Amino acid sequence: MSDHTTAPPVVSQYQAPAPPLFDSFWPRPESGATRALLAALISGAAAAVFIPLDGPGIGWTLFGALAAVALLFAVRDARIGRLLWAAAGLLLLSVCALRSAEWLSALCVLTSAVAAALAVSGARAVRELVLMTVAVPVAACRALPWTARGMRGRVRGSRALRMGFSGLVALLLLLVFGALFAGADENFARIADAVVPELDFETFFRATFVFVPFTLLALGAAFTALRPPRLDPAGGERRTLRGPEWAVPIGVLVALFALFIVVQATSLFGGPEHVHDSAGLTFSASARSGFWQLTLVTILTLPVIAAAARWAPRRSAAERNLLRGLVGALVVLTLVIVGSALARMWSYQDAYGYTVLRLLVMTCEIWLGIVYAMIIAAGVRLRAHWLPTAILGTAVGALLVLAAVNPEGVVAGANVTRFEQTGKIDPEYLATLSADALPSIDRLPADLGQSVVLDINANAGELSWRSWNLTDALNRP
């Protein structure tokens, strides 16, 4: 019998470190750092070279095309949803090469950024769409160490690194000895001035404040496209309210909407006849009294419908029919209010003239009407997984249609037609428009139209090649 006792097993106290904060739900891509960095550098260089700083122009279109090609090379993902959103973003940027209106180009550039985010992420659910508002900037910060680690093994001792260092030495020698030769001979100095770009403030600004941010954003976009963030779907049974708990508030709101429409039926749809028959009422007062309130009602009804769809129970056929009935009634009544707002604004413009802001308001009201029609379609089967992206898609489509019809040309043409019918016009307002309005302004009498044309051309000033657009090329001298 042995006197030795068995020693207890040694239990290791080591615990693996917890993953970084973001890696738990958004892990880094396993590969692609080299392609992502190359795509980011190409995108940043394209931004620095092409993006116009003095107005809209073809530079935005060229930048978008190069950046899209570079990111497609980096991601190598040709899913149809991503390609459609990328195409929508490029169409929006192409407006900058076609139209001269700065406000329209600004709207298109901002909306193209949203389309690009959707193309990068492939987001569809509401929570994913909300997450994408911060995903790319966050990814730009996370992509820097990821890219550095991915490149470290490639450049260490590589021939490409040695050739890159050799190129830097050659550039340094060229600058030093070229500057000495330029100072020694005037003819050589003229050649150097023609070849070497002028290092002015704009060049410095483009190299520092355009190249760097766009490079970082493109790197974050490539990072996101290679590994989009995904939120886990809510587990367990969906929590809902009892029938009366949600039906009573919605029912009260439906009754309120119906009562308002009945009481205001004459003023809502009376049009010019109602204004003429009402003592002391003007078109301005008729359109402005309540117009913005009705527009706000139209917008605020959307989250109310979303809350009802989220919290209403759907276990039985009766519960589903109650949801369809109350929400459907609310949507139909809201569409009536949308039609009222459009009628008021149309009467106001017919009496006081047409402006771009009024046309934009009408376009937004029409788009909201389309959104409510889609809500009705989703409510038929109580399935709305497609609705968030459809809403964004119709917003992009509405902006593209607006750009296609040339809003400033439409506004100018409507004002000229009104002048031909009534003799009333506001030349000072027409002078604030862009070259998009020039074809319509040519219909004015020479003594009136010439001064407007001169003011429009003077306001535009001299533009760089990056700011070239088709409207200026066709209509400005």
C-alpha cells in the first residue's frame, strides 16, 4: 500500500478576455483589408479631384461613378438589392450634371448618401435602417486598426513596399533638383510651372479636408459592406396590448378626424368659390389658415399607425379585422386631409404665383399620399416587412421625378403663363432662379425678360470645369 496521496487537479484561473464592445454583434471582416484600402484611396482621390466646391456640376457624377466601381471591386457582392440602391444613388448624382439649381443638387447629393448607405448595408428592417445612420462613421474608426493588421503581413519585406519607398526617394530628388534647375534657368522654370500643379489654398483644402474625410468614409463603407451589422431579431412572443387598450385611442382619433372633415368640408374643398363667397376671406388666408397644421397632422399620423400595428393583437380573426378597420379608416381620412392640403396650395398658387417652395410642399404632400396608399396595401394582409424600404424607394423616386420635370423651369413657365393671362408677375423672384428657368423666361417680352436673364447669369458667375452641367451649357452664353 502506497503512502503517496493523489494531488488535486490544478484548475486554471485564466479567463479569455471579453471581445471588444462592437465585436459581440458586429465582428470584423475576415479578409479584404487590402481591397478596402485601395477602394478608399481611389474614392478619396476621386473626391479631391472631381467634387466641385463652387456649386453643382458633373464632378459629383464622376466622383460617384468612380467610388461605386471602387467599392464594388472591394466588396465583390452583386446582390440585386445592393445594385439597385447603388444605381439609385448614381441617378441622383447625375442630376448634378443635368440641372443648375443648387438646392436641387444638394437634395440629390444628400439623398444619394442614404441610397449609398442602403447599398452598402443591404438593410431592410426598421432597426437596421436606424442603425445605418451611424454605422458607416463608426465603421470608419473600426476599419483603421483592421486595415493596419491586414496590411502588416503583406507589406513586410514585400517588393511593393521597396518599390514604393524607391518612388518616394525619386520624388524627393525630383523636387529638390528640379527647384534648383528652375531657379537657374527661366525656360526650365516655365516648363516646371506648366507641369507642376499650383499649390494654392484650394489645392491644400482639397488634399486635406476633402481627400481625408472621403477616404475614411469610403473605408468605413467597405468595412460595412464586407460585414454589415445585424441586430438579432426580438426573441419570444411579441408583446401586445389588449383590444380596448389600443382600440379606444385609435377609435377616438378616427372620430376626431371624421368630425373635422365634416365640419370643414366647405373650406376644405370649396376652392375658389368658397373664397369668393366668404366675406373677408382671401386666397392667402384660405391656404395658410391651417395648411401647415394639416401637413403636421399628416406626418404625425404615421407614428400613430406604426404604434397601432406594433401593439395591436392579431391572434384571432376578429382582432385582425378590428386592426384593419380602425387603421384603414384613419388612413383613408388622412388621405382626405392630404387632398385638402393640395387643393388649398393649388388655389393659393393660382392666385398669388408659383414658387419652388410651394412646388416642393405639394410634392411632399403627394409623396405622403403614396405612403398612405402603401400602408393600405400592407394592411390588407397585415404584412409590412417591405414597407420601410418601399417608403425610402418612393422618396428617391419622387426626387428623381422632380428633377426630371425641371422644377424651376415648371415654376418659371407657370408664372409666365399667369403673366400672359393676368399681366401679373414677380421679376425679382424669377431673377433668383437658376439657368434651369431660362427657356421659360425667354417667353417674356424682351424688355422684361432680358433683365431677368442678365440677373440669373450674373448670380451664377464663373464656374470651374467640375461645375459643368448641361443646363448651363445649353442656355448660358
